[in-house]
Amino acid sequence: MAPLRVRNTAARSRLFSSSGKRKPLLEERLDIAWIRFEGQRDTSRLEIAEMAASSSLFSTSFQGVMSFQNTNLCYKEFNCRYSNFIRKQSSHSNSKYLTHSPLFPNERSSEFGQNDKFSQKNGFLCRTLKIENLPSFSVGNKFQLTDVIESQQFDRDLLSAIFEVARDMEKIEKNSPGSQILKGYLMATLFYEPSTRTRLSFESAMRRLGGEVLTTENAREFSSAAKGETLEDTIRTVEGYSDIIVMRHFESGAAKRAAATAGIPVINAGDGPGQHPTQALLDVYTIEREIGKLDGIKVALVGDLANGRTVRSLAYLLARYKDVKIYFVSPDVVKMKDDIKDYLTSRKIEWEESSDLMEVASKCDVVYQTRIQRERFGERIDLYEEARGKYIVDSHVLEVMQKHAVVMHPLPRLDEITVDVDGDPRAAYFRQAKNGLYIRMALLKLLLVGW
């Protein structure tokens, strides 16, 4: 076989310095680098592949396996890792593979064994793999989302990357007062429903990163909405004054309408009984910090599950993780709705409804308590009174909980967690609220300036 040569100087410059030495790029930890050429020649990718495959790093790994002489005839597979090669056995061949690569940060193969085909061309065994787009979380790149509207927007890779930024934000908050990351940016908060933690944590997050805030509290009564102005007109007006909008609304779906109208990022800070994605993000972040893992956990969602947007959003995010089991503990009048149950079933997440809080609490890593929301019952005060007070986390519940388990609550609480629980180290709800600052700092930074 003739020596492989790189013809594209731009491609070569991505990997080598002018002196011919390999750049540090290949010294970074690589995950997956599957390259597939299906039926047509992609010059830049091919040449980078040729160069990498012909280097001394890969010569022993791929000798006798790859052929670039018949690129248009045969699917090509190549995979590269600078260190910690993983050998994976298949019935056809041995392959060393990774999960993602800074060489090709926007590509990923399908899972091994899926959509892979084998063909024999000129004595070479070739495999084709479906290439998918993989977002890059490298510093300086654009954030993958333009708005934050619902929990379904996030996969576990994106969640992990956001949590890493949140940890950086915690360092800034503690060690670097006066940060100017968002200097020159202006955030508008439109809150059509009451809020303390969410509104103040967003405003604190913006100011701690050097940004400015325009705020409207109780916009339902003290804005032009009281005069009959449509949400769309309000959004079009406010976006002219700001760089990002954080909105809480009493109608489910309002955040989607706002995002469809605005030309700037919109963050859903709660839309009626719909969703509260930033609360869910901080909840999952808190669980990871408190329990130390997200796979294989058991979580009890307790209280008003029919009207609670926080538990709905949290259920969507928990479905991203493996071997999770969710218990629904609620009065009959506020049971979790079928759309969430159906979604969890479709994701093969085990769930169970129970009326026994004590039994469930003894099994779980997280007891996530919520208040019965009187404002969602309208004139049916009788139903509210029927639901209120049925499930209370108190010292008796703490006695049956495991030592590592935690009690969480999105707050505000009424009487569903007794005050004597506050002194127990497993009471995580005030730490949970503080974590909201770091998550919201991270989201503002990512939406406005990127990774």
C-alpha cells in the first residue's frame, strides 16, 4: 500500500505545528472518534483521518485494517485515543474505541452494535456507523440552547456540562466578588406570579456576574397586562430594553409563546402548573452533591403532584439517568398526571404510586416534599382542605430514613415539613435553595456568552 499523505494544509494545521510537532490537541483526553465515509469523499475529514491513522501513534493499531485507496467503495472506520485505549471485542474484529473527540467534537456514532454494517472490499473488513451531531462544550463555543423552556431540552451530557459551569460559578461567588463576566448585559424579569427565591436568585446571579437588572414583580397587576396587553406585545417591548428575559407566568405554555416571539433568550421561571426547568436543574444538581450519584437512586415525590410544576420538571430530568425508581406519594385529588407516568414508562423508568410515606421514606435516597398549592384549587377549597396535611415530613419520618438520605423541598413550605426537621443534617432544602444561585449564574453566563 502506498504511503498516506495529507494534501489539505488547513487540515494538517489542526494537528501539527509549523515545526511538524504534534500539537497538544492529541494530548487531551479523547472519548469517541469514529469516522465514516459513506459513498462519497469528504476531503477535509478524510485527510485528517489519513494523517492521524498514518502517524506513529496509530500505525500499529490499524495496520492491515484500513485502506484509503478505495475510499469511494468502502466504508472506513477509524478510532483514536492518545491514552487509555479500551479494547472492545466483537464477533468480527477487535476495535479500540472512544466516546468523543475534540478532533471531531460535533460527531458521534450510534451505540456500538446498532446500525453497524460490515462489508468486505479488497480484503479489508469495513464497518459503517451512523454519525450524529455531538454538541461541543469547549470554552468559547456557543451554548446549545437559545432558550430554557422545559426539562426535555436537556440530556445527561448537557446536564453534566452545566453542572461543571455551576461549580465554577460557586467558586466565583465565594472567591471572586466583582466578576465582570456579564458586564454590559441587562436582564429583565417578568413575574406574573409571586416569587421570592426564583426572582431574587436570578437577580443575584446577574449582579454577581457584573450584569444589570430590570425587574417587574406581580406583572399581572402592575404592568400593561392589567390593561389587556397581550403577552406577545409585552415580550416584543421588553426585548427592546434587555438582553435576556426571565419570566414566570400563571398559564402553562406561556414560556413557549414568549420564546417564539422574542429575539433574545427567554428563561421559563415557572408557567402555571406546567414546568419549572431551572428548579429541576438545581434539584438534580443538589441530589448529585448530596447523594454523590444520580444513577441508581430512589426518589419519593410527595405532596401536590398534579399541580406542582417542580415535580413534573424533576421527573423529566430524572428519566435521563439509569436505574432510577420514582415513588409518587400524594392525596388522591392531586395525583401525578398520566403524561408524566407515560413518559417515564416510555423511558423504562420504574415508578410506583404509594399511600404509605413511612414505608417509601425508608427505601429512598431523596424525599422530595412539596406543599399543597391552594392557588391551584380555585373555589374548590373543600378539595384543598382534603389534601392538605395528609403527608407531613417530621421527626418520625426522619427516624425511618437512611443515614445518607436527604429531605428536599422547592419552598416555600407551610406545615408539610415540621420545623424540628431543620436541624437534622439530612434537611437539604436550604442548601438546595442556595444551589439555585449557582445554576442560574451558569445559565445566564451560557445563554449570553457561551461556554
